[in-house]
Amino acid sequence: MKQKTTLKHQLITLNHPKSVISEKFRGIRSNLLFSSADTAIKGIVVTAEKPAAGKSTIASNLAITYAQAGYRTLIIDGDMRKPTLHYIFNKNNNHGLSSAIIKNVELEEAIKETEIENLDLLTSGPIPPNPSELIGSSNFNEIIEILKEQYNFIVLDTPPINTVTDAQIYSKYIKHSILIIDAEKNNRTEIIKAKSLLDRVNSKILGVVLNRMPKDKSSSYYAYYGSEDK
């Protein structure tokens, strides 16, 4: 089978660390770091209200900025339906999260090092017939607790929350989230629905990232708006 073209060019913070967009990602990291005065935030669920909003690209670049700041960071491809991160980081997906949950491989074998210092990747693994059931299993709970001990920060890339229940289930394990919104093509009703679904599982939405902002309104395609109570 012909391998899909690598999407490594999407790693702006790696390829162009001094760019305006990279600075925007570092701004998001700073906002997350200072969003809680009581306890350090050790992980974030990244989701969107619809497909193709750019959440995987944003999750990847955000993870890189944490690693660049010296945090031992793990990015997890939690989309076991349409995984993307193994293309972005140019890794194989022969085994990964799904394999570790069903204990086909040890967790240590499923985690892949990246070329970026301090950043590891847990790809989705082979696509299972029952992703939601795997995420809700005691095996996944055990895995996520181990990872929380091993890493300073976890970025969990999930499917769009309005499409399937996976992001809600993940939010039971990692309580903080950010919502990615396509600034060019979005639906207010769908955004409100996405927020409601996160609220329903007591996910603390730390902010939204507006992707694909028009250049005449922003110095980059990304903008961050904190919304601790919204």
C-alpha cells in the first residue's frame, strides 16, 4: 500500500520557530500555563466542533512548544477513527494506542520518540471497530494514569466532539480542553453544541483557537481567546 504523503510541513513551530505563527503558539502555551493558579495543568484535550478545522495541526504545534520549553511532553492521537498524527510526524502506525489498550504490545513499545527533544508520540494504532468502548475501558484508565506520571504535559488530539462521543469520554480522564474553530467556515449552533457537550462532562474549557483567521484581521492564521468560565 502506498504511504500517504507526509504532513510534516504543518509543523510550523519546528520548521519556522521564529515565525509570527510560532509566536502565536507560544502565546497559547503561556495562556495555558497561567490559566490555573491553584494546580498545574498537566494535560489538555484538543477537539473541534466539526472535521477539518485544523485541530491535529494545532495540537501538534502546541505540543512542540511545550517540548521546546523543556517540558517532557507526550502527544496522543486519540482519533482511532481517522488518525492523522502519524502522517504529521512521519511515523508508522503499526501499533499505538489501540494496541496498548488491548495489550497487543506493552505501552513502552507503543510510544515513539520524535526528532524533537522532550516530545514523544503515541499514535492511534490500528483502527478498531469499537473506539468508544476502548476509551471507556479500565485498561485505558490505567494507561492514562501511567502517562500522567511519566510526562509533564499531555496533548490529547480527539475526534470532533459533535461527531462522536470520544472527546467526551477522553474528557473524563483529562479535565481541561481547548476548542478549535474554523474562523472561515463555522456554525454558531454547532459551536454552542460543542461547548454544551464539553460542559456536560465537566470539562474545563480553557479557551478556543480560531484557525484560518483572515490576514486582514490577524497577523497570523491563529488567534487565542481565553474563556475560563465560558
